[in-house]
Amino acid sequence: MYNLSNTNRTELLNETSTQKVTISEEALLFLTGSVSTILIPSFYTLVCLISLPINICAVVAFTLKIKPKKPAAIYMLNLACADLLFAVLLPFKVSYHFGGNNWIFGSLMCRVDTAALYWNMYCSVLLITCISVDRLLAVVYPLDSLPWRTPGNAFMACVAMWILSFAGTVPIVLDDQTFSPQSAEHHRHDVQSVHEIILYYKFYFIALCCAFFFLPLLITVGSYTRVIWALSRVPRCVLGRSSRRTRAVVMAGAVLVIFVLCFTPTHCLLMTHYLQLNGGAEAIQERTDGSYAAYLVFMCLGSLNCLLDPLVYYFGSSQCQKQLSSTLRCEKILEGCSRHSFSSLSSH
């Protein structure tokens, strides 16, 4: 979020009130610079073009190909849906940045789009946490957890994660975030009043980061640590010990990479950003103006979770592995049959 003091050059007017917000010279240069208007939207475009087909295929595979539905497959189907939702909304963000950080779709759509992006991010975090807890129960408590690890309970857990993450983003929808200068260009959530941020967003985003990221991160790390430790104590003579341990280690590594690369930088910066909102407007702006470029870069890195989540699909579900292997074998068989038919036709 961007903070702007009263000693700025350009004034903006809130569309639904008389509140004025001004933009500093440094902020204006960044919002109109090549990083914000070319590099960032180009990155989002690439992510969108790659993630859309991948996640569409994942949704189709988990819906039609993988049967019966185990809890892990249900969690991953919902994770694919969350990633697909994020990819579908990216064109709005791309248009916003390519258009010089001017929002042209109206105030309501601005709020919906911003809230939906956060909704997707936190839903993904919570679903990955559910997958880690499911792995913990399956490996460490395989018999005791059987009554709990049912498709019905997994479905209810996914519904709860969607509702919980949606509830966490409702305040973003309720607050107007679109400001218009006299030139009729529309700047959105990147431009906010310092006093509004202190009163409205400071405690909200601190609570959001703690409840929807740092706590799930601790649960996820603890779960996979316990899984790896439990597998390491399995006797060497047990059949499949090595493959199960390898899959668990790779799965844990993939999840940790997603958390560290995609989500941790953004949330650490958000926490630092809002914890330092003390003092006057000018003092706040001096401390926070330079951090916004880093925030946008970290948000770009966060979008990579749409491309990294397929690793979770593959290593977290034996059904997914079998389906992919079966598909590849069918392709090889068909290719071999076509080559055999062609060679027979040629010899004939």
C-alpha cells in the first residue's frame, strides 16, 4: 500500500467523498515508470499465459480422471480452482499496470478485484496447510486418523477455508480505494491517505498476516518436519520406505519453496510496513515511499505459486502420479502403434 503526505505535487479526489489524496514526486515517478507500467505487467502476463492451461488441466484431471476422490485429491482440486481464479483475475491487473496504473473498470470492480486477489492468496495458503496436516495424519497417525480422513470431511474443510479466507478480505471490499485527479485518470489501491491507512489498514493487515500466513506457516513447517522425522524412524527392511521418505522430503521442499519464495517476502514487508506507521504524515512517507517498489516485486513473485503448485499436485497425490504416468504410457503406446502402422504401410 502506498502512503502519501500533504506536501505532495498532485492531488486526487476520492470518487465517493470529498477526501483529497496527494501524490509525492517519488511516488508519481514510480507509478508512471517502466518498472510499474512495463516490467510488472509483462511478468503477470507471462504467469497468466502459463498458469491458465496448467490449472485448467489440473481441474479437469482432478474432476474427471481421478476416482475415487481421496482427501488429498479434494484439497488439491480446490487449490487448482484457487490458482485458476487468480489467473483469471490477472488480466485486470495487467490492464491496470499497462495503462499507467489507471483503473478504468469502476470503483466497485476495483474493490472486488483487490479483495479477490487477497482471497485467492490466503485460500491457497490455508489449503496448502490443510494438505500438510492431511499428510501428517496419514503418515504419523494412519489408523487413528481413518475416521477423520474422509472425502466428506475434506470437502467440509475446503468449504471452511474458502469462507474463512473470504471473510478475511471483506474489509477490502467495504472500503473505497479509487481516487481521481482532475485529469479523470483513476488510481486505485496503490494510492491511499496516510491517516486512513493508520486508522483502517494498520491493525487489519497486521492481524491478517498473523492469522492467515504466519500461523499457517508454523503449522505447515511443523507438520512436514514431523512427517520426515516419522519416516526416518521406519526400519530399513520395510518395503517402500525409501520411496515414501523421498516423496515426503520433496513434497516438503516444494511447499517450503512456495511459502518462502511466493508468500514470505510479501508478508514480511507488509508487517514491517504497517508496524512503522507511527508519527506524522511526512515522517511516515519518508520511511515508506521506498518500500513500495519492493512490495510490487514481491507481489509478482507471489504470483508464481500458480506455477509451483503443480509440484504439490504431483508429489502430494499418488493418484495424480498414477494418472500422469498412465497418460504418458498411453501416449507412448499410441506413438509406437502409429510408427508401427506407418512402417507396415511403407513396407507393404
